[in-house]
Amino acid sequence: MAARSIHVTDLRELIRLLRKGETDRRIARDLGLSRNTVAKYRSLAQRHQLLGETLPSEAAIDGVLQSLRRDGRAAHETSSVEPFREQVRALVAAGVEGQAAWRILAEQQGFTGSYSSVKRFVRSLRGAQPPESFVRLEVAPGDEAQVDFGYAGVMHDSTRGKARRAWVFVMTLSHSRHAYAEIVFDQSVETWTRLHVSAFEFFGGVPRRIVLDNLKAGIVQACLHDPEVQRSYRDLALHYDFVISPCRPRTPEHKGKVESGVRYVKRNALAGRTFRDAHEASAYLLRWCREVAGRRTHGTTRQVPLAVFAQVEQPALQPLPTTTWEASTFKTCKLHRDCHVIFDRSYYSAPCRLVGKDLLVRATSKLVQVFHEHELVAVHVRSARPGTWCTLQDHLPPDKVIFLTQSPPWCRQRAAEIGPATTAFIDRLLGDRPMDRRRSAQAVLRLAQRHGTERLEAACARALAFEELRVDTVRTILVKGLDREPLAPAAPAVVTAPRHARPWTDFFPASTDGGRP
């Protein structure tokens, strides 16, 4: 009869028969063992005193067998790492991993063994650790959905006309296991929020909590107690009224429903199939979610996801909001010395008092809002073309914006409000060519703020009378009060003979003979 391996239950039955006084031949025949095996275990039972009055338990017998196996390994195998036991123990205590410990032993101690031997030795030093146990959480209908990305291979991007790395986005409702899937080429904030909106519309409602991994599109800073949520994602959660519930860092088992859902999509829906482009793949995934994944009997719940969704979970979801959510983008920008921030390759003004400070820019498809310490300080229409300057004059420094605001038409209009002389004076200044005398005209008009419009009108009349089209002339007239004196008509010019002038005949007297001098 062929020999076979003996188990604890077989050995316990063998011991029971030995205690009854059965022969080795009969025991071998009844248990299907060889007589040599029966003789070996008879000797073992006698040596460990297992043939007493009480039949030993299975645990006691298993303990004997385990000790025999350990002794057998110790007798036949000696690890090549044993001479370096203390060094390895110190490395393990310092937190050095097996691969690094193997390299250190090879470089510093001259160890020539394999990495596998070091790994087994480290495992023996640490002892057999019991596997970590978990608690399965089942949630009520409509309470939770889990989201994640999975690599979907290389697909054709029709918008760019080339093949790109693609990802599959999956949102799984935790109660019914009904899922939504779509192919994308990036994991940006805009894509992340758009996928949520598409999934909510696919389900016809919103779950109360979204469980997600710590990807940057959703969680800016992963942390156990104080994770920082991405601002755009926070806006989305406020609009759709769901709670953001990030997993602990490096614990994907906390969203095991969608983890297994991503694997199911990759292995069942995508594996072995080729698609013309990502649009075709996404359209196929929508059909697959309804007709294949939704109608199967789930391996854990033992129910059909689509049936549970239609009967229980869909009515329990929160209703979709009545208003359409508009995607927003946030960015921290510095206000430069020209009183503008740079966002999306365009320039938007903000109050000059905030120059040098970091401002928060929130942009939608139509508007750009600028915040300082949660206070809205500027609103602009979003530019459609890069390089556009969007400027509000109230944001610019008042003392430096005068030249821009007081244009030549403004100067003429202001001069007309003062009087005809001022109008003529300003027209003469602005009409001077080739010089641009706008600053001179602005300076003349500013004199009315200090001296009044009536005096400025009189000063301009006096300057025109003397053909003195200079700002300093008008300012001198006002300072000295000459504008208050009557403007007399100009006297005719009197030409007098030069004081030392002599006729030319004094130098060239006439000739006595009547000839030419």
C-alpha cells in the first residue's frame, strides 16, 4: 500500500488504537498506512508519553509535530547569515529593510550569500507575526460612494491626434455596488470635478459621503487628522451637499469596494478589447455598467447591483441641485508693481494698496474674482484670449493715473467749463506740433484747484495777450496777482534813433571835384 502523509487527526486516531492494544499490522490496514510508519509513530508516542490513560488533544499532538519539524530543520539547515546574527539584529532594530541589510552585509562584512537567505533570516528574527485583521463596514443605501482612478493602458486621444496614457475613473455606490466608469487622459482638478458631476447625473442623485484616496485633485495635503481639501473640490461638495471623507494615507483597503471595482473594470471590461479612441471606450463602459456589471450577481452581496440600486439606493440618494454647478479654478497669485496679477496668461488688476501681497484668484468660465484674506477685492470678465489686460482705473495709483485719465478731449472739455480764454489757451497748447504738450495742459488746468476758475481764466487771457504760452507764465501771473490788474491795450512801438549812430557821410566825405568819394 502506498504511504501517505499523516495529519494530526490521523495521528490522534493512531494513538487511540495503540492505547487499545491493536497491532501495527491492523492499525496500518485500518488507517491506510505502512507498518513502518505505524512503528515510527508508536516510538514517537512512547517517547513523548502520549500513550497514557487520557487520550491527548489535537493541540498537544500538533505541538509535538511542530517541535519535530523545527528540530529537523535546525539539524539539517544552518543559515549562511548565522555568523552575522548580531549585525543583522542591530540593522533590523534600526529599521533597515532586508534589501538594504543584504547590501550592507555584502559591502562591509564580506557576506556572499543571497538576498533570499537574508530575508528568511530577518523573518525568523522578527518571529511569526499574526496577520492584521479588519472590520468590514456595510453602509445604508445612499450613504456612501467610493471613487478612484486605475491605469487603463494607452489609448488614442482624438483631440490631440496621438496615443496617450489613459486612466479609468470609477465611482461605486457602497450599498448596491452599482458603478459609473469613464476613460480620461489626466487627473487634473477640472477633470476630477467634471467626472463627479457626470457620475451624479448617471445615478440621478448624490450620495451623502464620498470616500476617496489622497490624490492631489481632491486632497492637497494628505494627513491623518487634518487633511487639506482642494478648494475647487470643496466648492463642488458644497454645491452638491456631500461630505468629503479621505482615507488614511497609504490605506487603500479603506476603500476596498472601489479598489475591487477598478480591478473588475480593468479585467472584465477593458482586458482583451481595443477601442478606436477614448470616446468609444467610455461609451462602451457606460453600456457595460448597465448591462453587464449592473446585472451580475455580486460576489459579496450575492445580489444584482442594478436591482438593489433601483429598488433601494436610488430613492435614498440626495436629489440633484436645481442650479448647474460651474467649475471654478483657484490659484494664489502675487500682485505685481503694475497692479495686475497673472492668471491663465492674462492680466487682471487689483487695488494698488495690495502690491506685493499674495492674492487668491478664483476663476470660472465667465468671471475672475480676486480675494485678499477672504475679502473680494476685484471682479473681472474672464478674457477669451491670452495676453489680454483687464484693468479697472480705480485699482491704479491715483497720483500716477492722471496722465491716462486726463486725455486731450478731457482737457478741452474742462477748459470749456472754465472759460473762453482758458479754452483758447489749451487749444493752442494741444495744437502745438511736433511736441505733445498734454502734460502742460493738465498742469494749467490743475491751477484752478488752488486759485479758482475765475482767476485762471483771467491769467490765461493775460498770457494770450502777451503770446506767452507757458505754464510758468500762467503760474507767475497767479502768484503775483497780475490777473487782478486790468489788461491795457498794447502801446504802439516807438522807434528812436540809436544814441551813437552817425551818418555814413561822416566817414566818407564828398569829393571836392564832384567825383565819387
